[in-house]
Amino acid sequence: MKNAWMVFILILPLTGISQKVYNVDSLEALLAGAGDSLRASLLYKVAKQEYNKNPDKCLEYAEEAASLAGERGDSALQAMSYQIAGVIHKNKGNFELAMEKQVKAARILENIGNKMMLASSYNDLGVLNKNLGHYEKAIGYYKKSLAIIMEAGNERVSALLLNNIGTIYDAKEDLDSAEF
């Protein structure tokens, strides 16, 4: 549960996505007549806003949004949709599927150069690898995320990432290596 909160805390400031809350019923009503581009955006917004309340439905929405965004060449929206699909899979305990979605998001974000969203995906990959017991991979992803965040000068998020790295050394019972 602690890791879920850390991921949530890290995702919010890293993505730079508006935190505006939308009326889900209104968004879903718009879906019926929306063209592909608008539909992809609406699907993503509903999935992002409602994933804790209705994860199965939001997973479908995120997957469709990723597909439509990919077809339309909207790489950023495609990556964000994969990210939210990854979070939903993680929350459902499907760590391998979550990792698959986060890797897809990270590859897209690397290609388009969106460093802050990439840092979020790297952090999520660190969490997933930790949950799977792949500690060295987790540390690698956390360090990639940390490098981006430090370059941006965000000390608060840097501290959170250092804490995430420390939790790995704690899990490995190797606290002497926790010095950074």
C-alpha cells in the first residue's frame, strides 16, 4: 500500500497533466458522437479520473484510447493511456501486464523526448520490478527517474525517489548500500 501511495504522489507532479475534474457522465455522453481524436482524449480522461472506482471499464477505455491515439499519431496521448493502463493493471496485481504497458509508454516517451512523463514511467517500472523482486532492475529505473528529476531541479520528488531507492536496500537487508 505504501508503494501505491508513492506512485500516486509521484505521478501527479510529474505528468504536468491538468488536474481538472470532469463530470464522468458528461464525458461518457460525448463519447457516442465523438470522432477518433476527441474520442481518444475523452476515453483517457474518463480512465484517468475513474480508474479507482471502476478499474475494468477504465482499463478498456485506456486501451482503446491508446489504440486510437496510436492510429492518429498522438504519441503523448498514447503514452499517457498506456501509463494509466499500467497503473490499473498494477492495482489489480497484474504486475507483468502493468510492466508491459509502462515499457510501451516509456519507449514512446523516450522517442518524443517528454522527460517528465518518462520519469513517471521509470518510477512506475521501479515499483513494479520491486514488487516482482527484481531489485537491481528497480534500482536502475529509480535512478533513471531520479536523474531526470534532479536535472529538472525538483528536490521534493528527488527526495521521494531516493526514499524509493532506500526501500529496495531495506528489502534486500543491505542498508550499508543505501548511501547515495
